[in-house]
Amino acid sequence: MKGLLLSGYDAASHRRWRLGLERSLPDFQFTQVALPPRYFSWRIRGSSLSLAGLSREVLEQPYDFLIATSMVDLSSLRGMLPAIARLPTLLYFHENQFAYPASGQQHHSLEPQMVTLYSAICADRLAFNSRYNRRTFLEGAEALLGKMPDLVPRGVVDALAAKSSVLPVPLEDELFLRKSAPKLRANRPTLIWNHRWEYDKNPRLLLEAMGRICEHYRGRLPFVAHIVGEQFRREPEAFAPLKQLLQQAGALGNWGYVADAEQYRELLLRSHIALSTADHDFQGLAVLEAVASGCLPVVPKHQVYPEMLGDNWCYPVTGDLHSDAEALAMRLVELVDGLLADRLPAAPDVSALAWSGQREIYRQCLHELAGGATQLRTESVS
């Protein structure tokens, strides 16, 4: 069975997902076309022009189905290429444009939301990587349609909900095969913050919390902190003082992007606690990967994390920097003190997210898509 897979903004997690599909489902023959993850505003509106103009010959080959990420302007692409319009199509949402926090530095436009809404309307099936992602998309679409002054058709959101399902991005099986409980005997506890170095991951909260923890331990931290993740040309201001604080407290471990995948996974295996301060995560792959490697999660109690890990691993968030930093600091001190006393709780079980557990769900989904089944029998979201 032949499938065409289009990634409209091929960020690291998107690339990981599509390559995982190809590797885990060898009985499908995938042809993949991916656009580089840059120039976001242009890409989300111009992806159809780029794909139709530069990859027409590939896209017009015979396929049994089409998978496109939500960063593909599917409605325009179907208009430009009639061959695409005839394919049963699944639109996959790694994120949605309704729940993505604004940086305060960008021009606000409804364009990304409208493009995604039109793509969802014209797709045959929708799949979201979490219930949180699905819920906020449907709520956002409802709110957007409510702003239209007139001529709004009825039942749009209900139709979108009826053809949608939840299908998480799976984790590689080798993460679980290599999992081992972190050892305390010869080492200090190790914390890892492993996220993109961008505003939406809220490094200011991390800086504020670390400052409070330094005060608690009187300036010398009894743990090592690894601050790693993908870096960009513009770096949030919080990182420079954070590095200085950790250096002065004798707690600085790895700093910056770890390019080698093997070294990165070894770092996860050696770490005890995985931190998130994110203002948004639609699935939280970085934390889930760390948990699969045996780390204890410390994550905000909002968005996707209660769904993925349960409330017990979450610290409360109010949106106020100072109170949230205090809550995070208290949670970290509690865990660190427990680890120093050699009290190591078991990490939550996320093994259901392994490709070995998700493979058959994906396979059934694609067979039903190609066969024109009326329902995708994935996770119930009713």
C-alpha cells in the first residue's frame, strides 16, 4: 500500500514522527516530502504553492492515501493538484494555532488559524497527538467561527469532532529497552531541563525557581543541572543569568544543545529528574522521552501534562511568575531531599506510548483511511 506523507514545517518532533512511521510500518511504502522548519508565517500560507510548484511530479504519482501535517495548507493544495483532492486524507496535528501562546513580539494575524481550519474541514480524517490538543483546537475553531459577522454554516465544529481521533506520537522502543533506574551512590542528584530555548518554554520561570532553591540551600546546590535543548539565533534573556547562577552555585552540568543522539540519551539515563516550565506543550515529547529513560518528571499542572503523567507529578501554576516559581522550587526541593536520602520513587509508566504498543493502532488507522472506513477505531474521545 502506497502513502504520500507531507510535512509542511518539518521541526524535530515532526521529523521524528514521520521517520518513525516509515521505520515501524515497513508494509507501507511511504513517499515523503518535507519543507524546512523556517519562515513560519510564510510557510503556513505558502506551503501549498511550494509543494505544488516544486514537487508536482512526485505528488501526482498514484497513492492509496495522503497524510499531511497541519502545517500544510491542504485546502489550497487540493485546489492546485486535483490528484491530491482524490486521495483519502488524514491531517495530523502536532500542535494547533489556537492554543499556541503569542510571544508579544509578532504581528497578530488570524491567517494561521483560518488556514488550519480550512485544511481540517477538507480533510477526511483528523488525528491529534493528545486530548488537550484536540480539545483546544475544537474550542478555538468554535470561538473563531463565533467572531464571523454572518453567513456561518451550522455544525462545522461538530463535523470536525466526529471525524477526529487521538493518536500520540510514539516513542522509540529502544528508550525502554535501555531504561535503568538512576543510581545515587556515587553521584549527586541530576536535574535536566531539555527543551527548545524559546519563550514558550518559559526559561524565566526556571531562572526564578533556581534562585529560590539557591536561597534554600544557602548558595550551594546539592545537585547538578543540565540545561540542554535546541538553540536558535535569538536566545531568551533568562539563559545568561541562569548560567551564571548555576556556575556560582556549583551546579552547572551540560549547557546547550547535545547534537549526538547517543550522548543525549546517555545523559537522560544518568539524570534523576526531568523539568518542564513550558507555557505550552501539546504532547511533551522531551519530558516523556526522559521519563521513558527513568527520570522523575516535575511538570506544570496545565495543558497536556495531567493527561500524560497524572496530577501527582505536576506543580500548580497560576500564571503569576513569583507564585509559580515558589511552587516549582518547593516541589524540586522535596524531590532532591528525598533523593539525597536515597528515597527514589518509581517513575510513571509511559510504556504504552512505545512504537511496539502504537504500531498496530497506526496500521489499522491507515488501512481504514485507504479503505474509506467511516470511523477510526483509535482512542475514544467521546
